Amino acid sequence: MLRVPESRMLSFDPVATGLDYPESLRWHDGALWFSDFYQHRVVTIGPRGAETILEVPGQPSGLGWLPDGSLLVVEMHPRRMLRFSADRGVAVHADLGPWCAGLANDMLVAPDGSAYVGHLGFDFFGGAPFASAELLLVDAAGSVSVAAKDLAVPNGCLFADDGETLIVAETFRGCLTSFRRASDGTLSERKSIRLSGVTPDGICGGADGEVWVADPPKRRIVRVVDGRIEGWVDTPSQAFSCVLGGEDRRLLYVGVAEGHDPASTPGGTGRILAVPVDEARSEAARHGTA
């Protein structure tokens, strides 16, 4: 029987306001990092407050770091990956154009510097018909190959099982797809779990194998455990990205905005919100099934 929750929304703390479209939330070196698509910048929020780390004219998306500490940024429109460090500036790390039929998008970087990058597969904003896409593998030196084919807009990714499993959200297929990851980064043993009624965007992993899934159309963050939806947390705007951070990773950060289309999304209405993850779990349970 479906448990009917009380009509209320969990109280989030505002971490950043006045944004356009905060995406690709990361927790790194004790600070929150994110891309603001339409303000064209990479931002970090740490002990000194908010700081713009890098201006990215071609629209930043996925973020990660090489073993030497250099920042990797997916630049969506030129379909390339940038490498940045304070002492060496900005350089092109990889040209993704030959592999991307649509905009380059989110990214997950492994400890060895190899990166998995998704793309849209077709001109989504231009109204082109749907086409499947690949998940690309970019090694630490910047060489590009195809890691997996026939994905329906591969989006947020995470590692599980100490890096032996990669999980990717397929936004247009409404599923989480996992692969066994070899030591050389290649992927095999594909398995998909359908999330009924969910449009998965950004994802992050928590304790005991849980996965938090941003579900923009329904304005919520969904909690998935062992492939089952265990409930959700309603958000005040569309939720596009999430990450666990703070001390002992006990805060759930969520990037929200009023929409995703640059032609219609009101500027300055994007926010990053935070809530203790234990409170989020309790709230998600209220929307579960009994």
C-alpha cells in the first residue's frame, strides 16, 4: 500500500544563490565545486566563500581532477576537455568533437586520471530527432576512445565497488546502467535497472550502496538502494545535480534551477541547497512504499 506523506517539504539550507544553472556538483579538497552553465564559469565554495576558478566561454559541464591536481573541465559547445592549473593556465586536454554528435556533457574522472565523458548524441536544443550516444573514455594523456555504445543521453556517473563498477544515468531511457570496469578502464557486463517514472540526471553515491538521483521534471532527488526506489526528497525547483560533501560527507548538496533551456530559463534563479543526508534519508522513507 502506498504511504501518503504529510504535505510539507524538507527544509534546505541555501549554499549559493543568484546562479543561472548549477550543474556537475563535486566535493573536492574540502570544498564544493560546480559549473554554472549559463554564467560560463567554474565556481568553488570553501572556507573563503565563493570563488570563480575559471571562465569557460563554451559552457562548462563535467568536472574532475588529474593525479597532479590539475582541473579537468568539459567545454560543451566546442566539444572538448580543458585542463587547468594555476601555474600553467588553460590548455586543451582532449578534442571530443569527432566522437560527439551532440553537446559534450557530464564527466567522471578516476583516480588515475582517466575520464568517462557523455554527450547528448543529437541536437537536443535544435529539435533534431533522438539518436543514441556513446560514453567516451579519455585517458590521462588525453587520448579518446569509445567505452560504451547505444546509451540514451549518458549523464551523471559514479564509481562503486572500489572503482570496479561504473554506474551511468541514462536520462532518456529512465535507467541506471552499470558496467564492470577493468584496470585499463574498459567496460563490460552491461546491466540496466529501470527507474519507473524517473528521468535521471546527476547522480551520487552514499552509504550502503545507495544512489541519489536528480529527477528534474518531478522536482525531486530520488533515493535508490539495491536497484529499488526507496523514496524521494521534493525540491523547490528542478533538481539537476547532487553530491555528498561536508564533514564525513554528511551533507547532501543539490543544484536546482527553474529550467534547462538557455532561451527560457530565468537568469539568477538557480541555487545550491544543502540538507543533512540523514534527514534526507528519513524524508525519502516517508515517500516510500510499505
